[in-house]
Amino acid sequence: MKNKESWGKDLLTLQSVIDVERGDLYIGESNKHIPFDIKRFYVISGVPKKKSLRGMHAHKEIHQAIFSLKGTFTLHIDNGHKKWEVILDKPSHGILIKNKIWHYMTNFSKDCVILVVASDYYREDDYVRNYEDFLRMI
Ligand code: T46
């Protein structure tokens, strides 16, 4: 992960139970490790190209937390005033993507598996997919 000064406040740390004999266990509980009630999760995998682009939107209300379960990708974050990026490369640490944050993902490794947990069910009307609309919203 890079640019710690920018993303430090949004860093989420799961509980880790490291076991050399049996493998590692990572635990996230609502309102403890993840600062909202989790209503949905989704997984992104099989991204075919390093240069593939996902995201490119903000949410009006929904908060999310994003983790790399395997492999690496770069998360680009923009609050309308400042832009920064984080390389996610381990299951134990994720990033909180609050509402009203423009974000996209690039630079996927071939084996990358991403977990996202969200504060609400899928609602297309929660998405702001146009950058000018995002700037107007904030
Ligand atoms: C986000 C980033 C990190 C659903 O029907 N239900 C869902 O829960 C989701 C996440 C998506 N969809 C549908 C909506 C689209 O027709 O699946 C299709 C692909 O979704 P999208 O192009 O938004 O995927 P990404 O990877 O660009 O964005 C996703 C999330 O949608 C978004 O909330 O923050 O991952």
C-alpha cells in the first residue's frame, strides 16, 4: 500500500488468526472492523487485463469496504478535492470507500480476487457514474 498519509484514516484492519499449520483466518464484524452494517457483499475475479478498468463512479449513500483476497490491484480514490491511490495486496487490510467518493480500480494481477462489502442492497439509483455530476453532488 502507498501514500499512507492520505489513506490512513480509511484503512480497515481485520482480525487475523495466523496459523502455520492450518492456514490463516481473517475476520471482519459489522461496526467493529467494518464501520457499518453489512447488507451485501460481492466478489470480483477473473479480470482479464492488467489495464482493465472497473468502478468509475461514486455512491450517493452507500458505504463500502474493499479488500484484495488474492493478488493485487490499485484503488484510485477522489474526494473531489484530493486524489490518491492505494495498492491493495493482502486480505488483512482493506479500504473504506464512504459515500460521495469517486473511485476506480486498475492494475489488476491475473490472480486478483476482490471482496467488497456494502452497507445496502444494490440500487442503481445510488450510483453517480458521471464525473461532472459527482463534482456537483459534493
Ligand atoms: C463499486 C465497485 C468497487 C448488480 O446487479 N448488483 C451488484 O451488487 C453489483 C455490485 C453490480 N450489479 C450489476 C450492475 C451492472 O449491470 O452488475 C453490473 C456490473 O457492475 P459495475 O459495472 O458497477 O461493476 P464495477 O466493478 O465497475 O463496480 C463495482 C460496484 O458496482 C460498485 O458499487 O463501488 O465495484
